[in-house]
Amino acid sequence: MRIYILPFLLLITCQLSAQTRPMRAEEYDKCKTFTVKDLDNDTYVKFNNAYVLDRYEMRKPYIITGDDGLKKRIDLYRLVAKDSMLDIGTMIFYTNEKGKLYSAVMPIFNTNPEIWNKYFEDIHAIDKEERNFVLKLSYVLSKEFSFQLYKSMNGGKDVKGESGTYGTDICFPGDQLVTLADGSQKELRNIVIGDKISSLDAETHQPDIVTVKELTVHTPKNYAITQLLVMNATQTDNLTAHTVTLSGKILKATPNHPVQTVSGKKTIGEVATGDELLCMDDKTKAFRTYTVINKTESAGGLQPVYNIVTDKGSTFIMNEVMVLQK
């Protein structure tokens, strides 16, 4: 399925129309303690006669199955200040397959950046315990709000304010994973001459095995790095829940590295939200299209970057995404 993300401006428009005010620091800490006893039936809950959790537009929960086959549940509630009945944020409840509940408070858009930083720290802390939590949350927020992925994957940084090196080096960070001929993965920085790696014909989509002739290493610099978050999702609905099977990949590269999208060849820096890339399914190892749902660009910090030269073919598989040789 294709996922279309509207510009960030729509977020501001929607939240202004919802009658909002910024969240205060003491409110953020207090609201983090709020829980809902019965997520199936409690749609309007009051706290301390000062705050209300109102189930977001009476939406059904999302039951999400990721690449690990485990079912997770996400419920969203409007967080309302009772004295003024103004929205101050969104309460997120995440229940894992064992019934353990995690919660996070997403502030309203014009809240102080320090509070937003706390939110990003909190969701990334959950992500460390719950693999791909941020990925699944991003999907739900993009479906429900249709206007933002709130830059989860770059930690909320203002990427426009960062300074990165934009040069002629066409490469990847060393921690990106190359798919080998036997299906295993190896960090790019550890690839050696003679390694057999997976390739795919960009036109026929027929798999092939190629041999590494050279690992090119570029001088450490503060390179600009583009990051793509791509997803493949199938969703079915019933009376009680949205059931989603979700698979996601993250790819990082210098902005000028080429990839083959469904609509044609582009550099990663030119790829746009909604573009489709060919990716390897974790379980079946077959290739299918994944949709780009978020793109960020920032300085990657002082590091070398790498590229592979092979004996034939035009592609290799990086982080299970088909990329073109430069």
C-alpha cells in the first residue's frame, strides 16, 4: 500500500483548529504517570480534576505485527487541560505481546523545544527495549494524523541548522549492513576483497551473486548523511481494531549515492516521500516494493565513508534495500 504524507504545515493547521495551548514542563512530567485501566472501554478518563484523556476521534486500536511476528497494540488519546478544554498533547499507549504497557506523551506542536527533547528521549528509550517501536509508532501517527512523522528517526534535531560536508564522495557509513551470498549480513566497513555478495538486476529483478573487487574508503569528514525510512504495510479492519502487518527498513548514505526507484534512477538526496524502492523481505528473501515515508538529512559526524566495487552487475543490497553501484 502507498502511504502519503502531507506537508508539516498541515500539522499546524490541524492542531490550531483543534484549539490548543503549549504544554508546560511540570505538566509533561505529571502526564507521563497517567494510565488507562481498560483501553477497550475507557474512552474518557479524568485525572486530578485537571486533565482529561479523550480517545482520539474514537479510533480503534492498531494491532501491529512486525518482521518478528509479534503483535503489538497502540492506542491514542487526546490530552486535554480540563480548565480550558484545550488540547496540550497526545497520549500514546503501547502494549507488547506479553501485556506490558509503555506510555509516552507527545506535546502539542508549539510546545517548548526542551519538552520535545524529553519526548524524543522517552520514545527512544522505549525503542531500546521494544525493537522497532519508533517505526511502528511512526506508521500509526502517519495514518492517523497524515501530516508528520515528527522527525523521530533523527532525534528531533533541527537538521537545517547542521553543517555537513557535501562533496563528490558517493558512499555509505561503515555500519550499514551488506547482504552476503549466503543471506547473512556484514558491516560495510568489514567487507574484504573476494567477499561474495547479493545483487539484483535493476530491470528484471533477477537475483545474482557478485564478487567484491575493492572496498573504497574515503577520508574521515563530517559528511552529510541522508536517511530514508521505508515501509511495506498491509492493513485489514474489523469492528474492534485495525490489524497491520508492518515491515520497515532504514538506509543511510551520502546524498549523492544513486538508487533505483520504481519511477527511475535518483540520488538518495533526490528521493521523495512516496517514492518506492525494492527491498528484501526478511523472511522470504523475495524482493517487493517499500514506500519511503520519512526522509531526513543531517551531518553524520566525523567518520570515513565506504563504497563497494564488484566484478559485475549494477547493484548490491544494503540494509536489505537495493542500491546502485556508483
